[in-house]
Amino acid sequence: MPKAVPPFPSKEIFKAAERLPPFPEVIWKVMSLLRQMAPVSEIEAVIQYDQAIAAKVLALSRSAYYARRYSIGSLKDAIVALGDQELIQLVMAACSARYFEPEISGYELREGALWQHSVATALISDTVARRLGKKKALTIYTAALLHDIGKAVLSFYVKTYLDTILERITRKGLQLLDAERETLGVDHQRLGETIARRWHFPPEVVAGIGYHHCPKEARSHQDVAAAVYVADQTATAMGFGCGVESLVGLYDNRIFDVIGISSDMFQQFWADIIVAMEEIKGLLCDKKAIFGERS
């Protein structure tokens, strides 16, 4: 029998979310400098100010994923060689590591596993974003990268109430999201939406995070949420962070209508995804790129 637990510890959970450190300012500073076409030295100085982020950016930029196109020996080389969007993506991925790299034990994710899943989802989202137009690519990437930020806070409570959550999954046939909500009063999707809004991300990103499991329920920006949904499901199928799962029956095909992928387009879309997956595996299996000098 599962332990008796007090219902809905959601007030405590939201207080814990408020204590989550704000998303690093370095990303906003870099984006501002790029818009101003600032000198490389100024951009380098901003990134270098946070040594942990600088080390991660450099390690990622030297990985096989980027090395096939660029020769990068220093942070300055990375800034010069990468396009604005790729540089922002790398800095964003480096910034997210502080939330996702620790062990997320409530979800049985080892150290670094949730970060791998998040980065894989973000990189796959680039392929999906091409169906929506390049103007939304960075928005979708950001939402995809941070779609599971709620798990960083909810993990402790999921672990504490795991018996009850599992009992509701097995006996009631609930999905994890529903079992979280019924047990804790909030699920990781909704908590992530709250965190993203608190961090002042734009509404499109907030919607992408807040509806990445159910994009058709979003009142606005369904296309962004749908793109994150497809990228998330694909990353899960690849085994990054969430275990290896079969692709059979994984997708709700109705979601493809939201992002403008018809049945005729699907084969080409899937071919693009397969190519992207192989490249992403090369990046995320490179432990030096992920963990720097700890590997």
C-alpha cells in the first residue's frame, strides 16, 4: 500500500520554484551585443565573465557536431566562426546546464541526462522549425531547450510522493502528467510555464513550455508548442534522457497538421529528422563536450 500523504503540496512547490535562480543574464547581454553588431572583444568579455558558461560554450563548439564545419581553438574563434543564431543557441545551452546537469532523481535521470534530453530536443526543433519559417527558429529552440524546466523543481516532490504517483499510473491508468497533477496539485508542464513567465520569456516561449505535451490545448502559439512536442517525442525515442522507446504509435499525427506537415511531406520531414538525429548523437555522446574537464 502506498503511504498516506497530504494532498496537493502545490503551494510549497511554487515557493520552491520562486527560489530557482534566474536564467543567467549573459544570454540577454550577448543577444543585445549581437543586435548592436558589437566588436568580438565585447561579446567575448561578456561570455568570459561567467567561466562555467564560457567553458561549456567552448567545449560544445569544439565537438564533432561543429568541428565538421569550423576550426575552433578559442572562445574568440567560436564567436567569429559561428553565426549569430548558432552562437546564441550555444550560449543558451550552456546557460541551461546549471538547471539540468544535476541528477534528477525523482524522474530516475542520472547526472547530465536531462540536459542531454533538453539539448537534443532543442537541436531537433531546428528541423521542425524549418516547416514554420526561420523567424520562429530561435523561439522554438528556446522553448524546446527549457520545456522540462519544471522537472528541475518537481523532482524532489515526485521522489517523495513516488509511491502514490506510481499507484495512480498503474491502478487508474493515468499518464505521468495527470498523475503528477492529481498527486501534487501541479504537473511539470504547468510549473515550467510558471517559471518561464517569471523569467520574462516571451509568450511564444511560455506557451511552448506550458503545452509541450498537449499543444492543441494552447489558446495561442499552438505552432510553437506543436514543434516542441514533435522534437520532445523524437528526442525521447532516441533515448536521450528518457530511456529508449519505440517510435511506433509515439506521435499524435494530428499535431503535424498544426505545423503544416502533410502526409505527402512527412517522408522528407522524417528523412531530415534522421540526418539531424545522427549528428546530434555525435554531439551528445561526446562527454567532453557535455561535461568539459570532468569527463
